[in-house]
Amino acid sequence: MLGIVTWIHNPLFAQDTVTLDLSAPVDPAEIVLDEEKGFWTEAFSDAPLVFEHFTFSHSGSTEYGGYWSGFIVGSNGDTGDYGSLNIAAGDWVSNQWGNMAGGGIRTGSDGSPLKDEDGKTLTEKGIPYLLAYGDPTITLDREYEAVGVYLNSHPWPYYDNLYGGAYSRALNQEGDYFKVTITGLNVAGEETGTAVEYLLAEYRDGELLQSTAWEWVDLSPLGKVNSLKFTLTSTDVGDYGMNTAAYFCLDKLQVRTAGADGIIAPLPATVQIYPNPVADQLTVAGSAIRQISVVDLGGRLIYQLQANGQPQLTIPVSQWGKGVYIVRITDATGTVSRKIVRK
């Protein structure tokens, strides 16, 4: 029982941003899905996968029963276990098209994800989402400010992490993890900002933690990017590399263009930054602040703080060089950015 469906305007999903729309492909002009399994029929080919503003790495072949890497589109939302040691027999290769959220993200009229009364993102079978395998990349049609993306666990590594699989062990030792690291690159292929890590699985305090929901991941520490590189790593490593099945799911990638004055997005009334210009200490006040990060105009991370919902925080800035910086604040209303001057 999901409870009451609510629609809340999200400032991240506004007209001044660019959001991945899987319902409007560019090349191919139409994404044809297998009617029975709910996956892109061109998965086992070298067909391109391009949506407006976003080009996704993809390659495939029908040899050896068919294989693919990079990104493909799925829609069946299958959460079944088809091959961990928890079941007698299975076939992941024929059933690799699901995600642990149970479907694609349901959205409101402005493209914002719909939430239930507990704040969980709502899903629905038949709504498309992206499946990723290996260490894929996304290339943009120009440089943008990175905003964020929804990530979700894939059933294959999810169940193998719980029970172990034919080629992998269960993640049941303190400190075990399975994670994706997202790196931003500029047009010259150089890394930008600070890489972002998201733990798909973590064994901590005697418990394996894995989310089955679509989780929003803040990509703002990457700064201005022309492409995104995704790298999967795990503590389950063998002679030939990582044993954990290298899958995850992705949707609603979002980027935006900074204005000439350096302001990335309007600052909600709930957030205040002062004084500006600043000499010694900067005060940030808002609604349940979760994270503050500061980058210079070159996209280099100068300062970052993980908060726990405090209404106000003070940042020491006396050691920063004089100049212009971008302060990014994530609070209960979303993520916003503002230009400040260190005098």
C-alpha cells in the first residue's frame, strides 16, 4: 500500500533546467521494446542511443547468445531473483531487464517525480528507464552545470550481494560495499570538480544496506561538465577483477546552464546567504540544510559540508583567496546555487 499520492513542485525540475526525457528519443527515432521481456530490441547491436542533449555509450553483439555494454532502455520493472544462490536455478542473462524499484519513475505535469505520503518516489511498470552495464559514459551536446540523477539497484547484483551468486560472494563482511563513482569531464576530457560516490550496497554494523527505491544523487560537486563517466567497484574482487555483477539503473539525469552572473538557479525564499561580499565568515540559513559545497569558477571544490537538517550554518572563509565562488546548498526545497565574493 503506497498511501496517498502527492505532487510537489520540485525547483530542480523547472524550465531553466535540462532533464533526460526517455519518451523522446533522437537516434533511433523510436525505441522499440520487446513485448514479452520489456527491453530495447536493439540491445544486442551497435545501434546508437541518443536523446535530446544526451548521448549514451552503447555497444552489443548477437554472438555467443548476445551481449551488450553501456546503456540500454528497459521497462518491465521486474524485481525477481533469477540466479542467486538463494534459488535452485535461474537465468539472469534472459531476465536482466528489471530494477529493484519495480518500474520507471512516475512524474507530474512539470516532470517532477510523484511521491507517496512517506516521500518515496512512485514507480510504474511500463515506464522506461535506463539499464547500465560495465563502466558506461554519457556525453552532452555542450558543457552544462551538473545537477543530479536518480539511481536504482539492479536485481542481479542486489540478490547476489544478499545471497552470493555463481560468480560472486555475498557482501556479508564489515566494510563490504558495491558502489558507483561518477566523474565529470570537460570538453578536453579533463576531470572537473570532485567525483561523486553512491553506495549501491554497504555492509555496516552487521547489516547489508541496499535501497530498492529510486534515489536522487546530487551531482553538483562535479561542476561544469561535457560528459559523465560511471565506474563500478566492489570489495568482492577475484583474479580477473570485480566479481559483483556490474549493473545499475538510471533516470532523470539533470543539468543546467549557468547565467552570465553566475547564478545557477533562483534562490528560494527559505535560503539566505550573508554577508556578500564576505571577509571571514559566511552564514547559510535554510530549511533543513543537508549539504553545502563551494567551488571556484574553474569548477574546483573548495569546501564541502554534510549537514543533518540544521536550519543555519557558518562557514569560515578567511583562508580562501580573494575572488568569486559558487555556493551550492541542498536543503528540503532542493539544490540551489549563488555567487559570492570573497573580499
